[in-house]
Amino acid sequence: MKNRFLQLHFLTAYPPSNLNRDDLGRPKTAVVGGANRLRISSQCLKRTWRTSDVFESRLEGAIGTRTRMIGQEIHEKLVASGIGEKDATKWATLIVEQFGKVGEEKDESDDSKPEKSKKHAALKQLVHFSPQEEMGIYSLAEAVALRKSEPTKDELGSLKRRDIKAADIALFGRMMADTPEFNMEAAAQVAHAITTHRVSIEDDFFSAVDDLNKGIEDRGSGHLGTHEFGSGLFYTYVCINRELLIKNLQGDVALAQTTIDAFVRAASTVSPSGKQNSFAAHGCALYILAELGNQQPRSLSNAFFKPVNLQNQNVLEDSCNKMNAVSENLAKVYGPGCEKNWTVNVDEGKGTIAELVAFAIGE
């Protein structure tokens, strides 16, 4: 691909919601430019996009699985095939420990022996397995079950492959502390999304009524509680190294283009799932600026270090103007930030998602 970097700048509005919670159940926040903002973490965004129907439907067969539990699945399959418990545990452990250290988990089902631990061949860390790695693991498990003997050293070594093709691993990378040879540098960099304006977290008091309580003896509610929410226009920045994406996919340009297609559609239209049953806060990006070029990538988040003035009552237009003004001023000082760009503006009915995808995967 001629232009190495694809930079995407999204402005997405969400009504009252709690899309990404902290450890206390409150919406995540950040102080930017001295003003409190709502925040959606990059981890939340990446998981939202890579597990979405939009992403998976376009990349069927090219998406991996992130799990610690694959060893337990192998163990169960071996036992179901007639392998004894001891051998099943040993063989499953031999297979999965090629990808990292195996831990022990307490067997909660045996209350009479609270100190007892049962080795389940569970990995100590989450591992993102590619489709090729999963196929190799399950094929080896099937082979050892059929012949009823443990995997050989050569068979175990064959599981360590470098020719994987997983779109989600290629985009978001893989870090495995125990087996660094499996690491892959992410082709996509995703910033935390922040509101372009200051916000206040609000409390919602609610009650639940007991349907069978006729109010004869007790007119009180069946449950009382509170939850917190916020609302705002979020700026999200993404940079995709298209050359690295192709490299991570073993030079498969067609799959790289499909991956970008799926990613752009998901990032534009899929919202995080937090508290959606309570708020139904599904939103599409209202403004998208896409840029292609070989220049050093740069976020436009500094357009919002001074929060947009909510008194003007046109937060989207003001946010667009501030972002574009910063882009123009950066170009005056440091030179153009890209070779070409494309915009989608819902308020003006300008641009389509299909045109945006065509631009993102083009030269």
C-alpha cells in the first residue's frame, strides 16, 4: 500500500449512558485541560469492535480466540474419548504449556476437602490464539486421544507457528510474557475516547415494585438503588499502520483490506455494551475524518484541551470546527499531516460508509 498510515478521527454522541464503568460502577472519567470528561477506555473500544457482529461477519475464519480455558476444553475432550483423568490432565497440560505457564485452580465442587486443588491445565495468562493455532491444538488432541499416547516433542514443537493469519491479532497485537516468541506488535493504535466538553456525572435513583405486593400491609417498593450516568460527544482517535498489518497477515493484502473494511465499519457503528439494557445508548459516529499518508501520525485531541463551550448549544459543529482548525494550524507549522483525506458528516448528509471504506483501503 502506497500510504502507510490510516488515521481516523471520530466524533460520536451518546445520550445518558454508562458504557464503560470503573471499579465502583461509575462511568470512567479523565481530567483533560483541567476539566472533567467522560472516558471510554481503548481496551473497551477494541474488545467492542473485535467481538462485534459487524467485525466477525466480514472476517469469518480469520478471527482468533482469547482465553485461558483452552486446556480445560482439551482435557474434557480427552476424557470423553476414554482417556483416564491423570493422562488427560498431563497431555492437555503438555499441549497448552507450549503457549505459557499453566496454573492450578481450587476445586470448588469438593466441599469436604477445602484444601484440595485440581489441575485443570488452565493457563496463567490470557492467550489470544489464532485460527491456525487452535486447529493445530485440537488436531493434536484428537490424534493423541485416538492412539492413546502422549504427544511427542516434535508434535508439541509444531504448535509454535509463525504463519498465523488472525485479523484481530494482526490489528491489536499479542503480548505473552511467558512465551515472547509468540508476541506480535499491534498494527492499530487506539486512544481512549474523551468528551470534547466538560461533564458532570449524574445519579439516578430507582425503585422496583413487587408485582405481587397489593399494598395491603406494605406499600414500600421491592428494591431501591442508584446508578450513575453521563452524556456527551466523544472524540476517538485511531491510527493503523497498513504496512505492518499486511506484514502481520503474512503478506496477504486482500485479507488486510478486508480487515480494514471490517474495522472501519465496526468503529463507526458499534457502541460498547455497558448498561445498554438500562440506557439503549447505541450511536453511530456523526463526523469522521479519515487521513492517508506517510507522515508522522498525530492525534487531534489537543483541539479539546480547552473544552467546547456548552452554552453555544451546537457541540458537534463547534467540535468539528475546533478539530479542523487544529489540523490546519498543525499543517502550517509542521507541514501536511497526510497526503489526502475524506470526511463523513451525518449532520450535512455528506459521505457514506461505503465511500469511507473505499478510501481507507485505497492507495
